[in-house]
Amino acid sequence: MIHPERIEPGPGQESVWDYPRPPALDPTDSLVLVVFGGVTVAETRQAVRILETSQAPAFYIPAGDVVWEHLRPAGRRSFCEWKGEADYLDLVVGHRVSPEAAWRYRAPTPRYGAIAGHLAFYPSRVDACFVDGERVRANEGDFYGGWITSRVVGPFKGGAGSSGW
């Protein structure tokens, strides 16, 4: 299947179609926040972006910058051909629960060792995510946890009809 035409990035933007495969690791000092149930459950200036062809960046947040009292194991695992085995965590604040809102690679493949001890959050499963004060738009679909900001252009894999790209 042929993917839709690449959107040309403007000044200060990146096209996800210029990202590599296998994915690249991109440390960032941008202020990254995750909010759920009125609580900031993660805040960092030490995130690592994973940049993969056709996908909005996923932000991996160091474990020390996450409020662990709001997370519990979800019991689900998945496998990424590049990073290895992931496990998922539910987010719990008060009576609110967001199933499988976060994931992590406890022992990623050596190439992705920099994200060991980091968590990534699905923007669609929390109340809000922010990068340098800009509210993130969630990647369409349930598979990818990409964070769409004004700095990235697509088209983005994840929505209906994009599985063959």
C-alpha cells in the first residue's frame, strides 16, 4: 500500500517521514509533563524521544521523574522488533483508572539501552501531555503512543487505513 504524500515541514518543524528505521534515540531538554486526575504524574527535562519513520515521536521519561504511587502493573506485555519486550502500567489517581496508560522496556535491546528505566505514556489515555507548554495531540488509533505537536508533520501512521504503510 502506498502511504499518503509527505507533508513538507516548515521552519522549526520535522517530518516523521524523515525519521529513520530502525528508530533513532533523541535526548531532549524540553519540559515534558503528563497530567491525569488533576495530578502531574510525570515531569522532566531529561526525556528521550524515539523517532521512527511515519510515527509521531514517543517520549520516554526517566523513572525518577514519575510519581510511582499512581502506577500499577497491568499484566500486559508486547514485543517490539527494535526495542524488545515492553510491559504496561495502569494509571490510578483517586477513583480514576486509565488502563495500560504507560509502558516501559525494563531490559531493552543494547541499541536502546538509554530508555531502560524510562516510561512512555499514551496521550490518549491521560488528561493531558505537554511539551514546553504546548498541549500534545494524541496519535490516532490504539497502537502507537506518539505525541503530536506543532513541531512535527505527517501524515502519521496509526489511524484507520494506515496499517499497510
